Amino acid sequence: MFAGVVGDPAGHSLSPAIHRDGYRSNGLEWRYDAYTVTAEELDGFVTARLDDPAWAGLSVTAPHKEAILAYGAPDEASRLVGGGNTLVFGAEPAVYNTDVPGFAVAWRAHGLADPRRAALLGNGATARSIVLALARMGLRELVVLARRPERAASLISLAADLGVDAQVRLLGDAVEPVDLVASTIPADAAAPHATDLAGSARVVFDVVYDPWPTPLTDAAAVEGRMVLNGLDLLAGQAVDQFRLLTGHAVTFEQCRSAAGRELKRRASL
């Protein structure tokens, strides 16, 4: 059987390392590769494989998470977030967003109590996935910190629809103590505010994992805070994604280790 990750670019993806490791541990003779596909090429690429019984499906990364909704019935998370990261082929193709449950998997793998107050940097697809994940975990209050607050309106609306008391502030404004500070913006954009943000949080999550560490996570280390990064989210989302594509199981720890080993391998080249 075949599967793979599609994006533009996709060559940097750690998903092949994660899924191939899962194939080995489950005794599956499958093949999983990374495919760089432009927006113009996406339709031809997907439709050529949808009806091929040798293909199980695709992992989907930027910039195709919104466009992939056209190729299968979206699950609730994909509908609410406005994008999916997993397309499962078959008689009734389906799109899933495993980033949402994946964040909870990663969070709980570290033995953390579910957060009640959070501050979030950014307002894109990853930010929307985190908001939905946090709402399902019982989040009550959210502060969205944005460089352009007017762009966060849809994120605030999503939070409100999910029963979360949300407000938007300018990035750099003071933040009261929170259980979590989550950054989905480039590391250099968060850097000027790193010390204040880390000081306000019990846990710091930065979606970046390469290069690592970031100024925000350096500040969190100085403050003695628990730190999660993009590898945690990548491993967490892979747990459900692997099951959906293969019907077999992998653990968070297994996925996290496979991704970490691949990063070290690349660094040694």
C-alpha cells in the first residue's frame, strides 16, 4: 500500500520518518513518501490516486489544508477549523483534522492538568486547531495576542461559539497569569515579548521545532516552565492519522522518538 504527505514544499516533512517507523513496528510493507505539489497541481495529484486501490490516503500540510476539504467528507474538527490534514481514500473519502486531538494527546502525554486559561499568539489554521483542542479540554478563558488584532475576529468568533470567553489584545500587551502560552507565529516575531510571555505561563508551547530552541522557549527555560514544541504536536497528530490510514496503532512516544531521530540525522549531514 501507498501513502504520503503532500505540501509545497514537502521535502522538509518529518512525517515519512514517523509513518515508516510505524510501518516497521506493525509489520506493514507499506511505502510513504513526501510529495511537493503546487496548488495548481493538487487536483491532478489527488484525483489520480483517489480511485487507486493501492493508495490508502494522504497526510496534508501547508498550503493545502483548506483545499483538501474538496476531496472528502470533512469531520467536525475540519469543518470548524476550516482545514484538514488527513485524507483517507476509499469508497467514501473522508477528511480529518488530527491536529485537534493531537494537541490533547501531546499535552496529556506530559502529565499536565487540562488548562483553564490560555494566551495564544497568532490567528491562522494552527491557532484555530489549538483553540478547538483547548475548548474540548475545558478551556474557559482565552486571550489572543495579535500584531493586527482586526485579523483575529474569526478566531474570537470560533472561541465564543465553543463557549470560551475570548478577547483579543495587541501583541506586547500585558498578560495575566495563564496555564498556557501557545505561539503559532514565527520565532522572531515572538522574540521581543518572550520574557514577559514566559513569565506569565505555567506551560509554554511553540509550534516551531527547527531551528530550536526559540527565544520564547529559551525564556521559558530560564523561568523554569514546562515547554512543548512542534515535535510534540507533530507526534500527537500522527497517532490518530496513522490509525486512520492503516487501521493500526502507534504511540505518542514512538512518533516523538522517530521524529527526533530524523532531526538528529539531518543535523549530522
